[in-house]
Amino acid sequence: MDRLTENKIILVKRKTRFEELIARYNTAEQAKFYIEHLGGDFSDYVEEDRLYRKVLISARNQLELLGRLQIVDRDYVPNFIFGDNDVVVVIGQDGLVANTLKYLSRQPLIAVNPDPSRWEGVLLPFKVKDLKLVVPDVFNSKSQVKEVSMAKASLNDGQMIYAVNDLFIGQKTHVSSRYHIQLGDQHEHQSSSGVIVSTGLGSTGWLKSILTGAVNIVKQVSNGREQLQQQKKVDWNIDYLYFSVREPFPSRVSKADMVFGRITKKCPLKISSQMPENGVIFSDGIESDYLQFNSGIEAAITVAEKKGHLVV
């Protein structure tokens, strides 16, 4: 095969909802019965799968002419070893982009929106037809790249985890999380629904929902008096993080003074677990990819030393 170059391209794909239903119910007929029995539209699952496969085939055909192609399913991304000079192409949604970006070092990532009519795609600037132009530009260092800051949690047992959008620190079940929290000279014992740490990119996600709820509560309580301002859009490459404590509960042994703040490289957030079991730290909404955070473990949360490189 005559290729443009021998550079390596990694194409990251995901399972569609249709494929996940087949895996769960064994056949399309059984999956259809389940969805329609609950009043759902099974044809929407089928159509989404059809379009995604069509885009995937088109991407593969184009990329095979441009370089050495390797296709990786999202399930294998955490353990996949990316080469320093690899170019990574992701067939979206946004969540797949974030969950791939955090496992990269300086490799450029090209994100493709498989269905613009379905997915808004904040992180998906390209369509599949753009690949034949964008990939050669990346090979020749002619493309525009946007840096994306990440969060990093380092544990005192040597483990670490990165996040492109946010980190969750707390219980994996719906019970109170108990821990000691410290930022600079401030520290206290807390009981809450967990701590969210958000990056600039993640500020429009989980953090936005927390602040929106807080703002609307204040609006109702203040009844038109001075009100909080919602967080404005934040640049993706900022050199700080935000932390927010979910539903803090003040008691005789727990306080609720440190509920929101800024984390920098010089002033990391330190959290010591006081949970005998089921304490976790996971990133970007992937609960299955987590670090255990039980009694005796301390996490230092700070801005990561590396940044993602998203082609725009």
C-alpha cells in the first residue's frame, strides 16, 4: 500500500449504544423487545450505530492512505502505550476525547464528530471528510493546537490519576464521605457527598451544575437582594483548578467553611481519607477507572505537569 508517510496513526473508537445493548441482551431482537417494552425508540439506536459505523469506515479508509493505522477501542486506552510521535484520531463524543487525552503526553489529538446533528461537540471541531487535510497538516506541524490543562491526584502510596474535566473524591456509594481537607493554612474535618475538582475545560460541566444550584438557592433565599454570580467561561489552559464540596454537613465533628476555592501548583489541595471502605478517586466520569481512597491514604491534588494537545 502506498502511504503518504510511515507515521503512525492511532484511531480510537467506542462501542455504540446499540452494541452495548447487544452485549447485554445477546441479540438485536431481545434488545429491541426490551427498549420498546419500556416505550423507547429502538430505531434511534440502530440509526446511531449505522452512522457511526459509516464514519468509522470512512475514517479508516482515509487514514490507511496517510500512515500506519492502528485501531484501539476505548476500553483498552488506559493500558495502551502511545508512541511519542503518534497522531491520535478520536471518533467522538466529547467524553471519549477527554478520556483519551488524559492518557497522552504531547501527542496531538484530532477529534471527529461522527454525527453533528446529534452531538454538539464542544471538543469535536472536525468532520470525517476533514481528515485527509488535517492529518497531513499535523504531520507537517502546520496545524493549530490548543493546550488543555489537566488535574492530577497523587496518593501517598505512589499511585496517581489524571483528569481532563474533573476529579471526584469521596464514597462510591450514596453515603457521606468523611475526610480531612487542607488548602494552605486552612484545614478542617468534613462530611459531605464528596469533593469535585474541575479544570478550565471541566468548568462548563460538573462545576457549572454545582454553581448553578448554589446560585439559584441564594436567589431564592435572598429574594432579590445581592446574589452570587455564576462562574464565567474559563480558558482551557489555565494554570489553576477549582474545588467544590458537594452538600457539606456541619456537625460537632465536621465543619463546612472550606467549600469552594482555587488550587495552584504552589498551593495544592490535600485530602486525607477517614473512610474505612468504598472511598474512591475517579476522573472524567469513568467510575470503573478509579483509585481506592480509604483510611490512611492522603491525596495531593494539583495542576498536572503535562497538558493535552487538541488540534483545532
